Amino acid sequence: MVLIKSLTNFLFPEENICFFCKSQMEHEGEHICKSCSNLIEFAHREINTDSHYLEKAYYSVIYNRFIKENIHLFKYEGKSYLYKAFGDLMLKTIYLKDLDAKIDIVAFVPMHRRKKAQRGYNQSQLLAQYISQRLDKPLLNNNIVKVKMTKEQNRLGMLERKKNLKDSFKVENCQDFKDKEILLIDDIITTGATMEEISKVLIQSGAKRVYGLAITSSKKI
């Protein structure tokens, strides 16, 4: 029982410690300590995606060493609990840009089922679930499906990314988002090709507008 409790605390830290560095917090309910907060550079920046389908796209923080390392832990090292800390950063952008007043529904970039089975979770889904709950907005949980296994986008150029993603996504139960404004959540934006492709199928299937939001962007300005 002691081993199980210790493992649970490692995977899902208690509410009174910093999710990034595990230091003790002064106030309950917070997820980021002052020391880690000082390493985070807020941007709340709109990114130019040159999209015909994506209304606007934003990211919350600068892609510095601290964020890069922790996103790697979040995506590839099983630190799934970091969705709360990253979700809180994204909520700041949502309130600053008044996205909470504009959108009706929250959605996320899906993974192919085989990739999700390998990783054990979809980090973008965890972020979207948290944001959906905090905003008290419905979540499109199974409406966007990735139907094609694709290469890792970060290894491809702009044109290759678009070709790689072509016909990768489909939508189901269109009545759930018809004439709705959607907030599409991802962990990182590089060129915006993924959000563009998903926004296209959503708009073509009846969505009114799609806004994008990520933790950060590795796109060079």
C-alpha cells in the first residue's frame, strides 16, 4: 500500500506542491511556485498562420529552455499531471483575449489511436479537458478523429507538413458543433498546419468559427 501511494503521488502530485519542481507551495490550489514562475516568459501572442479556416491562433508563453524541457516531460516522459500547470498558463491567455466570451465549445488536436495507445494519453486532450472544466464549456471529446498515421511534424518543412496532414482528420456527429465557435487546443504551434487542417474539416462540416490556442510556439518570428 505504501508503494502504491508513493507511485500515485509521483504520477499525480498533491495540490500543495509545484508541479514543475515539486517544491512546497504557500497556498493550496496553485500549481506553479514563484521560482518556476520566474522562468516563464508570458507572450499571449497571436500567431500568423495565413489560414482561410482558422479565425485566430494564440500561444501563451515563450518557447524558452524551461518550457521546452517541461513540454518534453509532459509529452514523452509520462508527466501527464503537468496539464494542470500548463492549463493554468493557457487560461491566462483565454481571459486576456476574451476567448471565454467568444467560444461555445472546446476541442483538441487528436492522436491516431495507435500513437495514443503507445503513449498512454493525449496531452492536448488533457489540456482541453481541464480548460473545458474551468470555463464550464462543453468538450468535443470524440468528434475529431485522426484517421491516418503521419510522420512527426517537427521533422518536416512547411510544404511537407501540409502534404503529410492532408486527409488525416475526419469529424463525426457534426450536429454537436454546427454553427458553434470552437476553441481548438494543442500543446505547441510551429507552422499552424495541424490547426489549419482540423479547422478546415470543422468549418466545412458546419462550425461557425475556430480559434486556436497552444502553450507555446517554436515558430521563428
